[in-house]
Amino acid sequence: MNELNTSYSIQHLPESERPRERLLQYGAESLSSAELIAIILGSGTKNVPVLRLAQTMISHFGSLQQVAEATVEELRQVKGIGFAKALQLKAVFSLGQRLSKHVFSTKYKIEHPVHAYHLVKDELQEEKREFFVVILQDAKGYAIGQHIVAIGTLTQVPVHPREVFYPAIRHKAASIILVHNHPSGDLTPSSQDCELTLKLIEAGRVIGIPVNDHLIVSVQGYLSLRQKGGFFD
């Protein structure tokens, strides 16, 4: 699989579309996972521009998480990814995984919904199915772990309070934050989202593990139901 030349690099794109320039101007948070991967790859092939190659890679594996977990040989199965590019990707994702573990070990405090958003956005915002995640916190608000408790379809994810609170009880969490994604991109909470949030808040009160917030995440960003109001009053 040939890794071809600089004429198909990021510099070949119009300036307004170059991920590198956008990263410098707006920050990494403004870029999609595909754009960040395109920066790592640097160039595409003769027939496939680098950004399309990055998008193809995510589609091939199904999610950013699965790309990160792929072996070098599995990465090379994507047309246009040679040995050097596969090694680059593996090295970057391995560093990211190490840093993720370091975040929890160095006490990552969640004082604002955006802090919780940054913990999960790379895993959830571009998923094609709904995922329901629980972030566990200690008594001082520090993150001590996060767990996927349910995986659904394009439009819904079935969740039971037992599944939500089990990891919190097991790991002796003092409180939790709920997170789920909307693959459609629309951050508007559905009636089911609202009903489930109220149900889990009440369950948390009974169990003694309060729910601090419920975030909805998509490619558009996030919505905090606590900030929205009407749920945690």
C-alpha cells in the first residue's frame, strides 16, 4: 500500500479547510476526530485526500475507540495506510491511552460540565449508536472512573437504574454524572431523556449516590441538563 506524496498533503487543501491552520486558530476542540487524525497522517494517497482517508479509517473500524485499539496490522488493512502511518497512529493512540490513565491517577476534578464533556467527547461525539456512560466521582468531585453501561441504536439506548448505579456502588463512588450521545447531532433532550433523568435522580436519592448532572453529547458539542434547569432543583 503506497503512501504517496506531498502534493496530497494537508497543505494541498484550501487554507480555510486545512486542519492544521484551524487547530492553530481555534484550538483542538474545534476539530473533528477525522481532522485530528488527518494531521497525524499528514498526507493521503494519489487518489484519496488525507481528510477522506482519515474519515474512511474511522468508518472502517466503527469508532475512534476501535481505531485506537487496532493493531498495526489491522490499521494497515485500510487502503492508503502503510507501515509508517500505522506506526504513527499506534504511537499517538498509545500515548493518549497512557495520558487518559494518568488523568484519573492525578485527580481530575470536575467543577463544570465542560470538564465532564472533555472526558468523554472523543469517545462519544462521533459514534453512530447511542452510548450511555456514567462518570464516577469521589466525595470531593474528582473523577475516579467512567463506565459504558448501555449501547443502543441510532436513536435510543435502553437504560435501567440497576446498570447505572452498579459501577458506582462497586467502586464506592460518592456521586455520578450521566452522559449519553445523540448521533443525529441534535442536542435537544427527548421526552425519554427527560423522564430517564428524573427517574435516575430519584433513584440516586434513594440509594444515597446523587446524580450531579446529565450531559447530552454530539458533534455539535454538549448540553448540560443541570444548566438547562428543571431537573436538579
